Amino acid sequence: MTERNKLSPAADWVELKTTDEDWAQADPALLGNLLAQMHLIRGFEECVLELAAEGLVHGPAHSSIGQEGGAVGSIVALSAGDQINGSHRGHHQFLAKSLGYLAPQGLDFRAPLTADVQALLQRTLAEILGLAQGFCAGRGGSMHLQWAEAGALGTNAIVGGGVPLAAGAAWAHKHAGTDAVAMTCFGDGAVNIGSALESMNLAAAWQLPLCFFIENNGYAVSTRVEEATREPRLSSRGSAFGIPSWKVDGMDPLAVWLATREALAHMRAGHGPTLIEVDVYRYFHQNGPFPGSAFGYRDKAEEAAWRARDPLELVAAKMRERDLVSEAEVATLRETVKSAMRQAAAELLEADPDGKPGKRRIRPALWPSPDFRDVALRSDLDELTGARTEELATYGGRIEQRKFIDVVADVMGRRMETDERVVVLGEDVHKLKGGTNGATRGLSERFPGRVLGTPISENAFAGLGGGMAMDGRFRPVVEFMYPDFLWVAADQVFNQIGKARHMFGGGFEMPLVLRTKVAMGTGYGSQHSMDPAGIFATSPGWRIVAPSTPFDYVGLMNAALACKDPVLVIEHVDLYGSTGPAAVDDLDYQLPFGKAAVRRGGAEVTVLAYLSMVAHALDAVEQTGIDAEVIDLRWLDRASLDWDTIEASIRKTNHVLIVEQGARGTSYGAWLADESAAPLFRLAGSTDPAGHRRRSLAQHLQGAGARGDRAQRGSRGGTAGGDARQGRPLTWRPCCACPRWPPARPTPPC
């Protein structure tokens, strides 16, 4: 007979409910604070919906009316050093954390609102309206609210997108030796998304002080939770990862507060993450001022039943039972909030002179200036000022031939030795004598706790690195074993890390290095071989470096680690085992920012290459006898590329050949050809007598290495060569403003 043993989860999973005794024993100041904060949030959201109905909210208005109890009940339990982030429906959590920062002892519901609270309401409303005085200078709008000083790390428009970032904040708290915690707030939809589940696993494995706070409001947009999952008790997810979990009625703020207090005690004691599920209800549709019943996916009876359990009414009723508040005082509080919102709106709006009587408009002077569009997309690079820069050609120290991969490990070891903020994380980086290629050789033994071998979950650990970078106390170096894996982490890489600085108004830094390798020719197939340069070059926020020699690797990695932007460092497996020039006992210099290297001078054709294709290009030039100028690009992104060197060379040769290893669809060379062709070439092909010789060089390079290497020829469409626009000024077309662009080069809108 088969033996069957019933298993139990490793962590507790409980439902917590309040009793009359809990309400009788609750601190009157706590209840008053709950009441005041919920009324402030309710009044704020009612104002937002009013403005949305008038067409004054440019973008969505995701109301949290009905969900105030969960947000306030949890966040009033946090301390000043704790941090939160949230989802697209996050006004209530942002306001609750900000109110806690402004009034750490709580709000007195009888007292007038302070000037600080009034300013908070106005600045938050300004952000939702897209105005310059908003917390993110108008760039965030309704879905991206951040006030780092108050511990509000930022709400997020991507469902589940902020969860890994909060894990990074929690890691930073733990490893900075504090008892602070992070709380990530998300809804029932995100519970089924990989980034949330991966982060639960990672936080549990590493015992991070992170609270996963799930607002289960029963619906996605119109799809019920029961339609989306077999187990609608979403707190069950915690049991799968050994995370203690609480299920709570979110319409009962005191119950939420009690559960959060227990969760905080668990996390502050160093026992790892927690999960709290609160059942709440959004009174309105996904977006805008109409109820869900107006769209037919729920009925009025259901809405009325939930409204009868309103958290504001519950707290007021329980306080009246104890003679802590009167109906008149509640009415006064509500009117105080309405008056505050009328005042906040009046500062931002005015009568529309071209509209009907009573129609309002945004005060024109409050819109962000058009020239602010691209400010702070990237750092201004002041952080690189004063750094010692070297070039191999002028280096005064001793040079010897060294294996490329040894230099990769040595320079990272040197930076970890001199900068305790540097942390390395990725799959297997802590074992196998330095990961799969030896790039982290010896680091885990020298720097325990700072070389983190991760689960196979790029979405989680890339986002965790992003959260560490946003925190500012650490400088993460994230390794993707192969660049093809970026697709499973694309949200964190492109939507989160790449856009965060700009999205939140440019008020913080994102110092993150992402290392990965091109693996053409290794036999690992099309899912382990890609060159990611073309993908990152067309994505905002990222800088890209691609070293071709050990000497350059040191200088480029040091510059990447000093930069306060996210930097992709691309390596190549063909170079790992090769030898090249390296400085002896000197791992502290940088390469000059944004400078390409002319590896060979020539007058007949300009060859642009990077990584292993630089050596292939030099070999091809020697074998064909063509007088080509070979340029090692080194910096590949639009804002960092050495356009001056490229321009000068192409003006001299009138022809350009771009050499890369990559697929046509994601080709970096195609992008660079387009960027170069428009200002420098006509689209007609070259007809000069030497044209056939330049074409032979391209054909030679197409066979270099016999592993899919490509040569982009001439202007767009692969035209062989093209004539320079003699006698005409060049007009460059950058997509985003950059302080390095000479003023003479116009930068029209994207």
C-alpha cells in the first residue's frame, strides 16, 4: 500500500481579524492618525477624479478610493528609515508614506493642516497633472510618484515592475547593518507575474527584510481574480517560498496595522521577508471617475455592499463608540480636507479665457519648459572629472602581454579592494573558480558577502541590482551569463533601470554596471550568442562600452564603475583566451570618456569596429593591402560615441565600412550606418575607380572568423560607399540632448 504523509508549509500562513477588545485597547492617537490620513487621501483622490472629469489630467487617473485602509493601516506602522514602492495605483501609499515623514508622531485630526502637508498635497497634485513643481518635475504623472527623502522609492506603471527594485532596497538595508525594511505594494495582477514570484524566492533565499504587500481588490481591469488563478487567496503564494504570510480584511485599518506590526517584528529580527494580503475594493473603474458597474463587469449591488464597509466609516464609528470623536468633528475634518484640495487646485488652475463660464485650465507658466525634455536622461559626467586617464600609445608605465580574462578579474578585484560599495552578482559568479569563464576569479574568497551567486532569475536579480543602485549605498555589478538572457529581464533592464533617472525627474543616480559577453562561434546556438549592442544603443538611459584589448578593458571598466549611469560592458569570448597589452601593476586609470582609438591610419576607407572585430579588421586590411583607417569605437551609445573622430576620418576617406558580429534585425552596424549616412553621404553608391577594392575588403571581412560576422557597407541599406557631402556643413541627428554635442550641431526633437 502506498504511504502518504501530509506535508505542512515551512512558514506560518494565518488570517488575522480584529476583535472588540482590539478596538477597545487601540491607542486613541493611532486611531486619530488613521482617520486623518484616510480622509486626506480620500479628499485628494476625489479632487483628482474631479479634474479628470474636466479633462485636466493628461494621462490616467488611477484612483485608490476604497483602498485607503490597507495603505494607511500598513504604512503608519513604518519608521522614517523604512522604504516603500508601489504600482500604478499608488497615490494612497505615496501620500501615506509622505504624511508619515512629515508628521512622524501622527496627525491630529482636530488640528489645522500644516503648511508642509498643504505643500505635499499641492506638489503631488502637480505631478499628476504633469507640472514642473511636481515631485518628478511633471515627468511621472499619476503612475510615477517618488519622494526618496520620505522613503517613497517610486510607484511603477509596469505591473510587478517595482517588486525587484524593492528587493534591492531591502538588500541594501540589511548589508548596511540597519534594521530598516522595505515594503513593495502591488495588486492581485502582479501576484502571477514572474518578477514578483522571482523576487519572493530571492528575498526568502537571502533573508531580506522585504514585505510583499498585496492589495487584492478583486479585479485586474475587468477580469475577476477567480478567473485568473485557481487559488484566489493570494497570500498562499508565500507558503511556496517559506515566507510567513497574513491574510487580512483591508477594509479594517486596525487589522492591517496589527498584521504589519507582526510582520515588522519578524523582519527587524533578521528572519527575512513577509507577505501580507489585504482584501480591498476600488470603488471606481480602473481609470477615471466612473464605477465599474458603468462598464458592465460588476453590478451595483456588489459595489454597494463594499461601500457599506467603508474603512473611513469603520474607524469613525469605532472612535465614536469610545467617545474619541463626534460626528461634527468628522464633518469638520472632511471639510478641512476639501478646503485644502480646493486651495491646492487653485494654485495650479485658472479660468480658461477661451472656454465656457466655469471652465478651467492649467496655468500655462506651470508646465515644464520644453528644453527640459531630455535633461537628466543621463548623468552630466561630473563624476569623471579629475580622473587619471591613459591611452596605450602614450602610457608611460611598463606594458606586458597578458591574458584578457585575467585582467577582467584583476581590475574587478582592485575596485572591490578600493571601494567597499562594489558588489558583484550573477549566476555562479561565486563558484567555478570565477564563474563560467573565470571573470570573477578569487573574488568570493577575498570579499565574502559581496560576490552574490544568484538563482537563475535574471528578472529578479537585475532588478535587485537596480534597486541597490537607486539606494545609492552600493555599486552593483550584474553579470548576465549570456546577453540573450536579457530578454527574460527586459522589463528591469529597459523599463526600470534605463528609464528610472529620467522618469522620476532626474533627482537621483543609477550607478549600475551590467557585464555580459558575445559568444559567437562557441557552439551554444542562437540563444547564447547575440551581440546586444544594437538593442542597448536604441534604448534610453544606457551607456555602452566594448573593450578590445586588456589595456582598454581596465580603463573602460574603471570609467563604467565611476559613472553614475547604467553602463553595459560587453566582452567577447574570443578575447578571453587571447593575450594583449596590459599595464603592469596599474589598475587605477580610466580611458578618456567617449574617445575612440585609431588603430591604423589610412586614406582610402574608414573601418569602424569594436570587440574582436577590431583585430579581424586589422588582419583583413593587411591581407588586402587596402589603405584603410581602422577605428576601435570603444564607446558605442549615441551620447558617448566619438562622433568627432568618426567624422574626421570619413571626411578624409569619403567611405566607411562598419564591421560587426550580429544579426540583421538587431544590428548595431545598421543603426550606426543610418546615423552616419544621413549627415555624411548621399544614398547613391560609389563609382570611383577604387570602389571595387573597398568592396573586396568588405567581402574579406564577411568571412572573418566564419561565424556570422557582418560588414555594414557605406550608407543605409548596405550601399557600398557613397560620396561625402563636400562643401556642406554636417548636420547630426541625435535623439536626445547631450552636453557633449557641439552647439553648432542642432538637436531637433526625436
